[in-house]
Amino acid sequence: MEALPKNKTLFKKLLGLFKPQEKTTEMGYRFEKKFLVPIQELPQFEMRLHQFFCREIYKSRWINNLYCDTYNHQHLNENIEGYSDRKKLRFRWYGETEGSLKINAEFKIKHDDVNRKTSFDLGIIDYQKADTPQVLFEKCLQSWQHLQPQSFAILQQYQPTLINRYHRRYFMNAEAQIRVTIDTPIHYQNAQNGIKASQLDHAIVELKSPSNHIIFTDIMPYQLDKSSKYVDGLQRCSQ
């Protein structure tokens, strides 16, 4: 896909209207490194985590995301072209894929080797099996319009592009302040054409630490992976 001219104005306006309030949380900048680990090697990798004093810290859970992009796929193109400053807009919820869902709107912003995330609680949104991703997107916008009416006009320039779902486990090396997440299996659905795909042969492993604590990747006997779930999912679900 040919990259379009870089234009940050739209997203900057949207983020600027995203005012902190009671239900808004913001994470400071942190380092993130991503790796692909073959499924058959996960047991050995988990043994390696224990050797580096990494312990499971949370109950594992399913994560669901509805990614959104501009009509000219600005955020997709920024990622493919490898811009040092790029961003994503998504709606995230945990657990089941349908029903009464507690959904957050999230901005993920990357700058060079660090990124940060701002999350805004949209409340409970009803999403049933017969609904399309477009219906879910519109329901999220309705909630957003009620809570943040000043940003609604800009949001209308976005469309839903991809749904993904994966099971995540959490580990922590407390001494080194490094958190490790393991995502598998990973399921994708193109929000526009309905095409589905899955990644079953590899887990996506991410190492994360505060921005004042650089990650040393001795723990990982694997190559860094530069791709994102968003880009990988759209590429897998293209016609």
C-alpha cells in the first residue's frame, strides 16, 4: 500500500480535546520490545522467564480491540513507513466478545523507542452477535459524543478497520521493573470486508519497562519484531 503524506493535525486536534477527567487515565512513556516466539517453544521460554526471576502477576484474560483509522488509512501508513512518531486509536474491552461490554477508548502514541497510552472509559455498551463492527463503532461514538461532545466532529472522520482478540498472560521481573506479556492465540477480523484470519503458530511476547529503565533483552533468545498487531491483522485479512 502506498504511503500517504504524513499529517498529524487531525489526531493532534482529537487528542487535544481529550480532556482529563474522573474516568480518564494516562500512562507515562515506557519502553516496549516485541518478539515472535514459536508456540512449541513456549514451555522452554516460560522456564527461561523463571530463571530471570519473572513471575506471573495477574490472572490471564482475553483482550478485544476494535481499531479505527482515517478514511485514507493514515495510521496504517505511518506504521508501515516506520515513522518515529505515530499513533493508534482503538476501543478495548476484556473477556467475552459480545454482551454488555465495558469498553475503553484508547490512544496509543509512539515516539522513537518509547510510547504512552491514554484511556477513557466509555461505560457499558451492548454488542450482540448479529451486530457488525460498524454497529459497535457507532455505539462507541454515541457514548463518546455524550461524554466528550467537543471531539465528535473529528471522530466522524474515522472508520472501524480491524477487530482482534487474543489471550494474554502477565509476568514481572520486580527487580528489573520489566513486565512480560504473552499473547496467543491471536484472531483477526477485517471490520470492512469481514475476512477473518488467525495467528496460531507464534506467540507475541512483549517486554515493557518505565522509560527511565531501559530494557536489556538478554532474557529473549529471539529477534526483535517490528510489526504491530494492527498492521499484521490488516495484511492477513486483505482480499
